[in-house]
Amino acid sequence: MMNGKVTLVIAEESTTGKQPEFKKRLVRLHQNPLIKPLPDAEKDAVGQDVADIPQILSDIQTSWDAGTSINNISSWWLGKCITKRLQQYQNGTHDGSVDILVTGCEVSLWLGEQFCSDLTQVFPRLNIKCISANKLLGLFGQDFPIPQCGHAFHEHAWNLKNTVSLIISHSGGTFGSLAVSNLLQAYTEQIFVVASESDTQVGKQLRKIHQYNIWDVKCPVFTTEVGLRPAEPCSVSVAATHQMLTQILLYLMRKVQLDGLEEVSGGKYTVEDYKQLEELNHNNIAALEEICGYTRQNKKLPTKTEKTLRDKGNYWALHVLETPMSWMCCATYVLVTFYSGYPIAFGIAQLILWLLKHEESILLQNKSVFIKPQTPLRDSGLLEVPRHFSRLCHLHLFAAIDRAAATCFDGKATPAPHGGAEHRDRRHSVGGTVCGDLSV
């Protein structure tokens, strides 16, 4: 092409020899023991997630205490890495780098910030940082670094050499978290991830760092075993991740105590503090059963707390819907007044003016009603208008009743006679106005 200056080659991807390399990036979804099967379709996916919270958190605690899950191996290696850094403080060989780095995106980042806050209180001497995965990419993952304005973080602020890094990502495939898992490999090999399953994209990247060695098992993945959750609100995923981070915190507290490194870490907690926190952790499942209305065996358990929370939620939902409901009312008012040509306020004003104009004719037409003399409507003050307006409405009402009764008995409306003792005896007062009784 272009007089021999450009060579164009058409090749099929499957025959270029790159297919095996492409297959390494795939995650097997069928018959994969490290991935939970897809959930069944639910009419109420959000309600199902809430109902699963006590069961999933109980399973995390049970498997952790039994020592039968992959999380126990990951926690053993994580504790070993942190112990090594504490020993560097003890020996005076610490290089001043960040000890623990926690990163993630959105809700996972919020959980990471809570975890960092707890770690800082337990181990005050450790240099613990938490930052968004996107900020790490913006500063270290670009040819032209992007300054992170408003944050005490720049190219030379943190030394990440051999830093123990923890990536939090429920899906294990969030763009920022996945890219950071590759980026941090240039600084450290001690990278861990908390995800919903074992075989995720981030977990796959981290497992490539370490070669299999039966004498030095290194597992970088913590899994909540929540699996795929199609519901939009993040309920069970957040609760399960929080539970996993709590288990990690308890394990690290206990390990530092057993290794005799409490003084080096700056921790002031005692054995009784640890036992109390562990007890609260186990009692948390019973509290969740009361809140969610489901047992740890995923059986329905109606409770007063659950009903109160749902009632409060329905009440709060009315406030959320207040704005769109007002929009609908305004739209209805505009459409009705536009097509009818009579706005509500204008219609009420026209009715009042019509009553003022036809007051005398109304009184003459309803001869069957005896009216006690009162001040004419047009001569009364503005404050008397509602009372007179009600009086005219009463006149219309009694006139209609009079005509209806006459029609029923005589077949036609017959005006009632006035005067006479018999008629005066039948008079009675209605609404402050003396009206004649119906006469047939």
C-alpha cells in the first residue's frame, strides 16, 4: 500500500499464537471451586441480601475459629509480615517507610479508613496510611504525575518500599483496585486483597507474585464468600467485609501479644480488652438477628426491632418521595388549569363574585325558606364574607332538599306555604338561620 511504504497484514487472532497468553487472563466461571455459583433470581434482591447478613457473618466467624478456611493462611502470612516490621523497630533497622497501606474505591475505601483508624489506636507506633486507589494511580501510574490537591500526599511523601499493602474490593475487579495491584508490585511483594471470592482478577494478579513453596505458604487473598450480589445497594457486602476486617484486627492484636511486641507497637490494650472485644464480636450475630429478622440459619424470625426499623424506613421514604410527589401535583395543576381555562384561585373568586351578584335572586327563588333578616352580603365587611358564603350555601342546600321532597310526594316541586300558626310551629333554626320546615 502507498507505493510500498506501508505493509498491511491480515491475521486471525486465534492463529497468531497469542491465544494461550489471552487465556491466562480469563477466570473460569463454571465448575470453579474458588468461585461461588451465580445466585438464583430473586423478586426482592435487596431483602434477600439483608436476610443473608446474619448467616454470612456467622459463617465467617465459624470458619475463622475452626481454622479451616483460606483466611487463616492469609492471616498467618499477614501477621508474619507485620511482626517483621515491628522487629525492625525493635532492632533499630527500620527505614522509615510506610508500614501498612490500605486502599480501595468508594465504599471499600470507607471501610479501609475505619480499619486504619482501629489499627492506629491498637498499634500507635506503626505508620499506617489509607488512600484512594485512584489517587495512587493519578500520582504513580501516569507518565505525567497528577498532583493530589487537598491531600498530604505527593511523590516524595510516602516511602512504599516493602510496605504491607491491603486492597479492599468486593468484586475483586474494580478498575482502580486492579490497576493498583499491578502498580504496587514495583514497590513491594507484600500485597493482600479482601474480596468476595478467592478467584478474582486482583487475586489472580497477586498469586503470580509468589511461586508455590510447601515450606513457605503465601496466600494473599482474604475472602468473605459473599459471591455475586446483583442488588444495587451494598448491604451484605459491606457487613461481610467489615466482619472480615474485624477478624483480621483481632488476630493481629492476639499475635502481637503472644510475640511479646506490645511495647514495640505502642499498644496499651490488655488481655481483658482483647477478650471483651472478642466477646462483643460474637454477640454481634445475635444483635444482627434481632435487627434483620432472620436467624444465622437464614430462617425468618419476626422481631420488634425489625418491625420498628421497617416502620421508620417507610416513614423516611415519604420524605424521600416528597419532592417527586410535589412535582406530580404541580404538573397535574398546570395540566388541569391549562385545558379547563380556570385556575383554582380564579374559580373560587369567580364563585364568590357570582354569589354576590345573584344574592337577591337566590333568596327570591327559594320562597319555601324563611330567612331571618341579616346584613346583606355586599354591605358586610371582608371578615364577614366566609360566614355569608356559608349562609348562601345553606340556602342552596335547603332549597334542593325542599324541591326533592316535594317531587317525591307530589311528583313535582311545590312551594311551601308561609305564615300561619301551623307553619310557625314547624320552624326551626339551622346554622344560626331560621329556616322553614319542609311542607308538602
